[in-house]
Amino acid sequence: MFVAGLWLTDFRCYRAAELRLPAGVTVIAGANAQGKTSLLEAIGWAATGRSFRGVPDAALVRSGTEVAVLRAEVVDGPRVQLLEAEIHARGRNRVLLNRQPVQRSRDQLQLMRVTVFSPDDLELVKGGPAGRREYLDELLGAISPRYDAARSDYERVLRQRNALLRGGLRGDDAVTTLEVFDAQLSAAGAELARGRLRLLERLVPAVAHAYGQLSDGTAAVTADYEADWIGAPADPDAPLADALLATLRSRRVAELDRRVTLAGPHRDEWRWHIGGLDSRTHASQGEQRTLALALRLGSHRVSVELTGTAPVLLLDDVFSELDEHRSAALIAHLDAAQTVLTCVNQAVPTGITADHEVRVEAGRVEAAA
């Protein structure tokens, strides 16, 4: 699987751009703030329908315009597929796959999968739990789109339930509506949490193995999924819907007082430990950066194991943040039909042989000399 072509109009800094990509390794070089990351962002958007930089779609539309157009041609064995998207600064996007409208976001996830390495990955370790939940849910949805549907259902009911709580329960009808929301939230939340827990059964060993390859291998890496409505240790085979429903009922008074939903997957945490200590508070900067890389490398391996094909690798200026040892270890363990990486000017990391090179300058893409 690889991206064979990318065409952009009014996307980020690009008035118009065309990029032909072969399988293998493509290096995108240029000075800072010229548009290199935006090309990776466009590929990532084609795969997931969202920016891996965590910004709203309006930020992708070139300043002074209202619509960005993105087209991506994806080769998957004998199949060639075309995704076409109009990304609107205001209003709803329009997405076509092979000339047919994409009605559900999870249908777009079946086009291709990507694994993104970015300097911002450090926030997966250092930041709050929301970023780690997002990482886990995106990986889960890419591997099995049904969990993306469960996540969408959960988030929709959660919004409706919170709106009802904010307004207060006035009358029997409101109480009945809340009970309906409780049942719906428990069902969708249980499905989402079960998917997370089963994914972690595979992901934790893969991340621990990757961490050992990237470091000296002396510190053990472990993880805990913390959900007070499930209990510890969290068991994916437990009756999770019943547990969440019981917790919601037990906290109804507190929720009415605070006017927000106080239990469910949207409040769960999963913590990584290095040598038995919380990586967020006790690990060094180097250990945290290595763990962040291991998270991406581990997720890539799990994705290959579960789907049988390697995601496209997108490496956004990763090597400038790594020492020589970690760079060599990362290069040695990357495997994909296609890798697209950015670097400042032509500082291609030692050990990487480029099959194709392009330069980016002021929103223009051209073949490297």
C-alpha cells in the first residue's frame, strides 16, 4: 500500500501543488516553515479525515480562501483508489472515494492507514490523558473501523447527556430521557473500552519491545489502564456495560450538582511506567522521548500484525530530535512499503537511502537537483 499521487489546492500554504510518490522512501527537504509538514498532514488527512497536528479543518484552508481541495491516489496491490475532498473553512466537508460520496468517516479509514512520527509525540508521554486516549482511539479505529463507530456513538450520546444535565432534570420526561441516555452511553462506552483493553493486550508488549530496541534495554516498560468505573485490573471480558450503567446511577446526584458526566471512557487514563515509575513524572527527557518513539513503532507493528499490511510511514523531522544511537535504532526497525520523511534542507539521516527526493520552498514543490 502506498500513496502514488497527491494534489493540493489552497491547502495550508499551497496555492497549488502536485506530488508524485513512488513506493519506498521519499525525502522532502527544505528550510523551516516552507510547507514540508503540510504535505505529510495532507497524506494523513486523506487516511483519517483529520489533521495529525490536532487542529480543526478550518486551519487547513489557505488564508483568504474558503475551500481547500485535496486529492490522493492510493495503490493497494492491484487496486488504485482515488480520494477527493473539499475541506471547508465553514460548513461541512465533501469527500468522494472513487467518485462516490463518503457518508461516514469510518468508510474513509478503509482507504489506507498511516503511522505518524512527529516531534509533538513527546506530549503522548508528558501531556495529559486526553492525548493518550486520542492516540489509542485513532489506532483502534484504523485497525478496526467498528470501534470508530462506537467512539462516534459514545461521543454523540455524551454530548446529548451533558446538555441534558446542564439544563437540569425538570419533570418526568427529562428523567426518562436521562435513563435512555444512560443505557445508550453504557453500551457504546463498554464497546469502546473493551476495544481499548484488547488493543492494549497487544500494544503494551510491542511498545516494551520497541523501547528495549531503542534504548539500552535495561528498564522494563509496563502500562496500566485506569477506569474507576471498571475497577482494577481492567478486564475486557467483564460485563462493562453493566458496570458503567451502575456507576452512572450511583453518581447521579453528583452529576446533577456538577452538570457533567462523571464516568466513562472519556475520563479514563492509561499510564506508562519505566522501571516501575510513572513515565510522566519520573522519567528523564531522553527516556520520555524514547518511549514516545516506542509508542509509534509499537503501534505500527501491531497494525501490521492485525491487518497484514504495513501502514504508510510519515516521519516529520523526527531525526533532528534524536541522538545517533536512537536514530540508528529507529532506522533499523522501520518497515513499510512506503516511507515519507521530512528533513531540514538535505540533512538525510545516515542509514536512509532515498528512492525519491523533492524540495519545498515557500509553498512550492519541485524535484531535487
